[in-house]
Amino acid sequence: MGLEDIKKEILEEARREAKRVLDEARRSSQEAVKQAQREAKEREERAKAELKDQLATLETRETASARFQARRRINTRKKELLDEFFSHCLREASKLDGATRKRHVKALLAHAKDFSVVYGRKEDLSNATKLAVRSATFAGGIMLETKDGTQRLDLSYETMLAAIAQKELPDISARLFGE
């Protein structure tokens, strides 16, 4: 074999080796691209699943918040209505005719055994002859006080209505709102 043949053979072998290396590089490159595409698709699917979970969580949170806000507005309105109801009751009690209020005061004066001062509307206290009478701006009823001022018994319409409201609120609420 001559030098020319050896040269050709070496060139041919180098071409074959270069082709093999290039083919292998192309295959490796294509495999790397496919692997990268698979990994990108997996990341995309994980991100979509994560986003879906986050959206579901956000939707649940927003729904719960909206329900809470709605319940709060309803409860606020119920409280306003109950306050209006009790204010109306007090206004109506303050409008009772004089004879009715005097009967109420007479019944309330039965609690006056240990008291020497009575507060109330002057026009309602004509029956309080044994007590020192002091004027007060109640809607009705009386307040009793010991002579030394250490004890008081508040029997005003306002206080009695507040006590009734506190004690009977669940029943009143159930009747008014069907709860």
C-alpha cells in the first residue's frame, strides 16, 4: 500500500468516525431535546396541578369569607332590628296613659319596704306618700334608694326592659327571625 492509499484509508476512517460521532451527537442531542421536552411537560403538568389546587384553595377561602361576611351582615341587621324592637317597646311604654302608669308604680312600690327615697316621673308618684320623692327622666317605673344612698333598686321601664331583653333574647329572636 502506498502512501496515497494509506492517506485515503485514514481519511475514510476519519470520515466514518466523524460521521459516527456526528450521528451519535445528533441522536444524543435529539434525546436531550426529547428529555427536556418531557421534563418541561412534567413541570407544566405539576404547575397546572399546583395552580388548580391553589385556585381551589383560593375559591374555598373566598367562598368562606363571603359566607362569613354575609352572616355578619345578617347578624348586624338582626341586632339592629332587635334594638329597634326594644326601642319601640320602650317608646310605647312611655306613652302609656297616666292611670296605667300609676297602677304600675303602685305595684312597684310594694318593693319599697327598706327604702326611703323614690325617683320617677312626678306625675306617676302621687301614691308614694311615705317616701321622699325625687324627679327623674325615666320612660316610666321607679328607682328606690335607701336614705343613706348605699343601696338602689332600679325598677325603671328601661332597666326592666333591658333585663327582659337579656333573659328572653333567644326566644324573641327565634320568634322574630324563625331561628
